[in-house]
Amino acid sequence: MKKIFILFCLAIILILCFSTIYFNTYALSKFGSTGEEVKQIQTKLKAWGYYTGSVDGIYGSKTVAAVKKFQQKNGLAVDGIAGSKTLAALGINTGSSSSGSSTTSNKSDLNLLSKLVYGEARGESYKGQVAVAATVLNRVAHSSFPNTIAGVIYQNGAYTAVSDGQINLTPDSTAKKAAQDAINGWDPTSRMYILF
């Protein structure tokens, strides 16, 4: 009887451990959630014109509606839940380890920047494509703009490719290379910010 009780307790402990790891790895915010991640979501959506409520860290109906608008505009599943894909599009890092999440964030930034270059400037010269990517990076560095690549790209009215949905096209190798060259420091713009 004692062995069965001990095995039962161990099974409960294992289930609790694995469920904690699972939910921490695949975290998401949805209606009823509260906390810092919700504040980050609200802050970004408010800065980009999707959210009009107060940044209170409570995932209520206004936050759900804003997330749905953002998801629809960016070709994501429109469910009002800030899962991993929505959080990545928002530029919110959900990785559990600092070095792994940094790598994921860098890949996500490069992918998003490549998508913008392709959607916004695929008909331009290579130098022009690099210039589009460099302009995004210049804005990130400037205090008048959001301090993330996603924040700059999704800022309300900033880029036509976001407004017309071309941001959702799959970038070609030239757009990816142009984005990488800009990240590596090539700036053909002479630090233009192109204020709007």
C-alpha cells in the first residue's frame, strides 16, 4: 500500500513538473490573463494604433479586439489569443533561455526585416533594398521611434507593405541578403529617418 501511495505521489510530482515546463515554454496570453506580458502586448498595440484602452496588464475585451485587428492585418490566425506566432510578430520574446531566446529574436528580426524589404522594395535596386532595411534600423536607434524592429515596422502608417498586406509575402534571397547587409552595418541612407 505504501509503495502504491509513493508511486502515486511521484506521478503527481512528475505531471506537475512537466506541465509547468510545458506552459512556461508555450506561454500565451488570452482573455483573462494578467501580468507583464499583457502590458507589453498592450503597449505595443497602443503605440501602433490597434489598442485604445489603458495599459493595465489585464487582457480584457479591448485587448482581444486589438489583438484580432493586429492578427488580421498581419496574416495570422485571428483568434484574439497572443500565442507564440502573434508574440513573435509583436516583437515580444517568449524564449526560456537567454542565449537561445536571443538567437530566436535575432532570426525573427531578420525574417521580419526581410519580409518588409521584399514587400516594400522588391522592384528596387539592391542598394535601394538595403536602404529600406537601414532606414528601419535607423528608426530603431532614434528616440522618436519604437526601439524594436517590429515596433518600427508595425507603427501605424509607417510602411505601405504593412498597410496593404505585402509584409506577409515570402521574401526572396535578395531581400534576406539586403536585410542582413543592413544589420551588418551597411547604410546607404546617410542616416535618414524619413519622418512621417
